Amino acid sequence: MTSKVNHVVVFVQENHTTDNYFRSMAAWGANVATGWPTATNPPATDHPHDRHAYARWLAAQQAGGPTPGFHVQFDTTAVLPFYTYLAATGAFLENHCSGFGTNSTPNHLLIVGGQTPTLRNPPRSAPQPEWDMPSLPGHAEDHGLTWTCYTGESGYPVEFYTQLKGSPNIVRHDRIGENAANLAALSMVWHDSPYDEHPVADVTLGHNQIWTDVAAVAAAGHWDDTVFLLTWDDWGGYDDHVATPNVEHTPDGIQLAYGPRVPLLMFGGPVTPGIDSRWNSHVSVPKTVLDLLGLPALGVPRVDDAPSLADLVDSSVSNPPPPPFGTTITQPTPPTPTPAPAPLPQPPAPHSTSVGPIVLRDGTTLPPPNDQPITAPKHPSHHHKAHLP
């Protein structure tokens, strides 16, 4: 950890895998697929990506494929040039994974507080749920740090937390630019459609919004003392060629964690650039924030025991600020010859464990999440050991 970090900004976008979005990083030696068909922009379809779709994809992948995941890649440099630049000049976490193998809400909750009582998106037609779980913003406030959550109109997902619901620190996502000069210690940012990159949105709109947000913080003088983490909530039904380790499963024996690989970019003035190959998932985001901001343990084992990425921050590093929004980006030149991808690391745990109960702020617990039981065929190793790709 370095005292140079005064601010952390976490961006959460939607529904893309590492292979789907970052084939540009193959030139730098990242373990990403190449040669897949080029995705159209905007995407024509929102592909199935709930827990049932994930179980079908997982079974096909572990059987050697082909999988039912949508097998396409965006032309990163042409469609997402700012992301191409950030991936090549910051830290590219090539084996970052969605926290759980399912869709949006559970993975958003894992980023906010490391737990989810549900494995599905709550129905919009019903009253929205509320749980008194620990959260990263609430923990920051409890320890005297400022925080702001920039969200869409519904306050999703932080309005699900009793401690955060109705807080004046939950504001609309378009406010980050005007707040950049007085940036909170912790900022977490979600965008409404079409700026969240959720299919069928034009992904350039979300990309440009992130570029605008980052540029505003840099222009306000906070590039050198801010660490940014940019990730995508879940796989969105898109394919990825890497089988992720089985470290946690549901009572039906189906792998829950890790979910499919999704991109994670870590950048800012003091972030060490390069490709990082360690296994990590969405719960490493709050763990890293705790460490960077000097906060104590959250009290949620899945977060407190997660791999931290804070070692990628070095006070001796001083990266130049990124190109201002709307300017022509000159991409850095990849190394020659192209480095070979690093081998996949060993699984982070020798055995898969059953998902545990939810810890509430008062010390009581809720049952483990099990509201999308799967009837798909089970991989024979699911109950016993982590899957080594």
C-alpha cells in the first residue's frame, strides 16, 4: 500500500468476457483468443446469461466444447480505443473472473460487499429487496472516509443495502464530472443504459462515458493520487476460452466461483503497468480498496481472504495522464517479438467448498444463496477438487 493513494474509483460496466473485449492484448502476450468472428456494434442480441445458461456453457466447456456462448470478439482498437490504451498502459488482470457464474445482480453485490443472498436478478415487477449486509461504502463511512456512489435512476445496486438506502451520497452517474475536484476517498460508478455497455447498447457510448469520467478526474488534478478499477459485472452470454477454477459450489454441486473471465483494468498515476496473470475475482475489488485506503477487514470472509491487488500500486511509479476525451489516441507499440502468454497459474484453493451463509451487520446470518438450482449434468469433480484448466 502507498500513502500516495488518496482516492479509489471503481467502475462497473456490463456483460462482456475477456476474450470478447480484449483481443488487442494478444499483441502484448496476454492469454486472449484471436481469430474469432468480429462482433457487430451495437450487438444485435442480449444473450442468455443467467445461472441456467452458465451451467450449460460450463458443462460444454469442461467437456471440450463447442459451447453455447456467443463466439465473437469486438475489434478493440477500432471500437474501444480508450480501453485499448488503458489495457496496454495500465495493469491488465487477464485472469480476473466474475465472482459467481450467473448474471448481473449477484456479481454487483459481490463487488459492493462480497456477498449475495440471491443468484438471480430480482424481478422488476416486485418490491426491490433489502438486506442489512456489510458494504464497502458503509465500511468506509464507519471509519471516517468519504464515499459517493454514482448510479442510475434506481440507485441500483446500492439501494439494496439497509445502511446505504436513501443516502445523499448516492447520486446520478452524470455527477462525477462536477464532483471530480472534490473527489471522495471512495467512488463507485454504475451507468444507466445505454452507457453501461449492456447488449443491445452501442458499446462506444459506455466507452466514451468512462473516458469522459476518467478525463474529468485527471483534469481535476487527481490522476497521480487515484487508483481506478474498471471491470464488467458478468459474462453476458459471451464465450471465453479459459476454464476457471472451481473454488466454490452451490448445494446442487454446480460450480459457483469462479465465474467466467471478465476484464479488469487497474490504472492511474501510481499503478504498475503490465499483464498480471494471478487468479482473482470480483471480491478482490473490495479487498484491494480496503488495502489501498487503509481500512480494516470488512468482516466478510470471502472479501477478507481474497487476493489483494494493492501490490500493483507503487509510489515510485508515475504514469502520464491519459489522452483527454475526444482527442486522437496514439496507441503504444507492442513488444517485438510478441511475448508468449504466461501459463495458467495453479488454482487458488485445492478443493471447492460449498457456498456459505450470508453474514449480516448485526452478526446474524442468512442461508446460503440457492434460488436458482440447476438440473444440468454435473461435472464429476465439482464436489471434490478445484478444476485445473
